[in-house]
Amino acid sequence: MKAFEPNDLFARIWVRWALGFFLVASILGLIMRAFHVVEIPVLEYRYILHAHSHIALLGWGFMMLMGAMIFSLEEVGQYIPKYGKLFVALLISLIGMLLSFPVQGYGVVSISFSTLFVLVSYGFISKLWSTISQKELTPALCLIRWSLVGYLISTLGLWALGPVTVIFGRMHELYFMTIQWFLHFQLNGWFVLGTLGVLVFFAEKRGIKIFFSVIVERVLLASVLLTYALVITWADPSPVFFWINSLAVSLQGIAYLIVVSKVSQGLKVISIPPYAKNLIWIGLGSLLAKALLQLLLVIPEVAVISYTIRMYVIGFLHLVLLGAMTFGLIGISMADSKLPLSLLSRSAWMLVLAGFLGTELLLFGQGTLVWLQWGYLSWYHFGLFAFSLLFPIGLALAFGSLFLPQIHPSPSFLPFPNPNQHKSQAMKKAMIWSMGIVAMLLTSCGGGGESQTSSTESSASATEAAPPEADPKGIGEFKNVDLGSGIDASLADKGKAIVDMKCTACHQLNDKRLVGPGFQGVTNRRRPEWIMNMITNVDVMLDQDPQAQKLLEECLTRMPNQNISQDDARGILEFMRKNDEEKAGQRDAAAN
């Protein structure tokens, strides 16, 4: 058996780090689910959310897709010379984000590491683009190249955040549209086109030529650009943008159907292990499911609920990142012996698949119940937590399988060198890279949290010292609300049903923040008129009321207008009064 090659080790270390970040992201996601099941007094939900999203998108998503491209297109001997230093910088940025986001959310340290990541990612794209330019442009390379363009376009949103925040503030529609710009082109440009490109190249390497016309390619690219119109409808619900989005999703459905059908035909004749092929089928199926769901958005009423019901938003994001990209690339990695096909590995990914299917069914199912106004499943949050638990369990087993000897190892991808083989100096250096980065980062990031917290507290103190003048009753039709002498039980029950249906995805009934602030104590902080106006006139309140704008700046998520009637809003207020009486021991303090 030949000596262990340093470049082979580099590929294995890359995969281990990517899967390790996936495992960490799944643990952070499980903690987020736990906030809905039990009280967690120490952690801040939104900080965990920021850490989860960055590590999932950048740690797992970027690393796995970029790694698949590099190890498919580059010569083995070019791995370390071209990408070794960039790889170290990439790990520094990712571990820096992992250590800082749970502590401070968006702060000086976390933003600095995020900026470093973007700059390093440009280095990867530049080198990979140079490699593609030296090859004949096949359909696979065209898709991969366009995916790189999609990634670059997405980062324009990140660079625009600073100027938009300074000029317009975090409450302006353009601020949220900028964030959605990044997410839109990440999902539809970078991840989808990149995964399709790697799948087509996987077939091309095995002599299966997959061709589709220039027209199909242009239609696919046009759909990526035009589907951003759905984001614009959130800020400007003009019929023209709904029609543009309807045209875009129709074009996308046609292009996806053509491309996926051609890839499927090639996949049928490729001789690879059945388990790996089945995972690729799941990835293609998820991609088609994405296209079919988006076809429903040709109906303007459905387009609106797609971004106002949070379950749909999360389910759709997971469908792309977990369904299409993850299972598609995992199947390819197993077929190429980049991941083991052992019983442990196969069992591990079955657990991940079960978690994915279970959470998707619950997210889309509960979202549909909310849309139909049929209320919440009593076990929804616990069920989501239980299915989410399968992710870290499965990924921990999959991660462990990378360190076990394979029964039939591939010569180019062994989990460990033979103990009797000579360990090269290059191998030792590569291992030092991997093991030394954590220690270096622990020393470099240690004091960032306290200084940022101090700065934030000083800023908050200054804000509190000079609060903006605002009408305590808010802005809207409610100028005076008669609360009565006690709690109207029937009205409170009616309000609870509406809260369960439309509010608990973002708000808890205690004082802990999820996406939005907890409801406990709200009637002691806000006048009843302000609460009613916030429920029924949310867009105007967020644009003009200083207190609502302050909450928006803290939560960084704009509350959707769910068209709640005045009577229903009165029921919600009555339930909030009852909730405060039970949990806070006092209600209506702000009304006195």
C-alpha cells in the first residue's frame, strides 16, 4: 500500500472540518428548538440564531460546496499549493464567528470575522475561476461558473448593509431587502446552481454527457434574478412585482424540470453504490420540490403567505440547504470515496434524513394550518425538537465514521495512514494546521465579548438617557380602550387561539426573546392602545413609532402584517392581560 499523500490528507481534513461545522450548527439549531419547549435562562435566542445561520450557511454550506468543486476540478497536487493558506484563513474566520456570535450577536468581533470570511471566499473563487478558465466550458462548468457569479452577487448585499444602515437605518425596507438579497442569491444562485454543476460534472467524469441548450441556461439564470421580485413585494405589494415573480417561478419550473430530467437520465446509467445514488435522488427530488412549491407563488395571495408565515420560510431554506445541496453532495462524496459507505455512516445519514423529513413535514404542515386558521398542533414544538434531535445524533455518528478504518478503503481516500507506514513531514504540518487553529483563536478572541458588551451597554445607556418622544398610545385607530374591571375569560380564550395560530412562532408567553420579545409583562410596559395599534397597524407603527422602531432594531426581524381584525386584536390584548396576571402577578400597570 502506497505512502500517505499530503494532498489526500488535505482533502480528508477539509471534509472533517465541514462535517464538524455541520454538527455544531445542528446543535445550535436544537438549542433554538429547545427555547420553545423549556426555559433557557442563560442563552440569548437571537445570538444562537445568528451563530446557527452563519455556521450552517458558511461553515457547512460553503465549505462542502466549495470543497466539492475544488476536489472535482483541481489536480490533486494543486490542493495545498493553491488553497492551503486560504483554508487556514477560512477556519480562522469560521471559528471566530462560532466563538463570538453566541456571546455578542452582531458585534465588532463577529462582524470582523464575517468580513474576513467574505474576503477569503473571494480568494477561493478567484483561484477556482482561473482553473475553470483553462478548461473547455462544458454544461457542468458553465453551471459552476454561474454559481460563483451568484455567490459574488449575493455578497453585494453584505457590503451594502453598512451604507444602508447609516443612511436609512435598520427600520427601513431597504435594510431588510438588502439582507434578503444576500439570502436569495446564496440559495438560488450559489447553492442551487453550484450543486447542479457538481452533479453534472460528476456524470461527465464518468463519460455521461449531459447537454441542455443555451436557451435553457438563460431561462434558468433569468429565473434566479427575477424571483427576487418576491422580496420586493414585501416592501411594495404592487401587482407588477407579483406578475414578475409569477413569470419567474414559471420559467424556473420549466428550466428545473429540463435540467433535473437530463441529470436523472444520466444518473440512471452511472454505476455507483445504490445507497449513494439514492441520496443523490433525494437531492434532486428536493430541488424539484422547491420548484413545485415556488410554482404555487403565481397566485399573489399565496406569494404573500410565503414570506409572512415563518414556518414556510424556514422550511423552504432547509429544503435547499439540507435537501438539495446536502444529500446531493453527500451522495457524490460517498460515490467518490470522500465519505465512507460503512454501516455506521449509512445509518448516520439515515438518521439525518429522518430528521430532515420530519421537520419539513411539521414546518410546512403547521404553516398550512396557520394559513387555514386552524390553530396549532398541541405537540408541534415538542415534535420539532424531537425530530431536530436526530440531526446532531446522526451527524455525530457520521463524523465519528470518518475516523474509523474502512473495510474496503479507497487508495486515494483513507481515514488514517497504515500504522506501519512512514509519516511524512507534510502530513505532520497539515495536522498541526488543524489542531493549532483552535488554540490560536481562543487567545485572540478572549476579550472581545466584554469590550463589545461594555460598548453596547454604554450606547444603550445613552439611548435611554434621551428617549425619543412618542405617543404612548401609538399610531392607529385606537385612541381609547376600555379594559373593564376584570378579565373576560371567553374573550381571553378567543385571543389565545389567535396567539397560538399566528404569534407563538416568534413570541413566547414568558419574558424570553425568540424572534420577537416575550409577551410576559407587555401590559405593564405598554398602554392597551399601543398594543392594539401594534397588532392592527404594524407597518405604520414600525415606520413611525419610536418604540416600535426600537424593538425592530433589537430584533432585526420585521413583524409581518397578518391582517388581524379589531375584534381579534381585542381578544389578543385580553389574553395578554390574563397572561400577565398569571405570570407577572400584575397587569395593566401601563394603563394607570
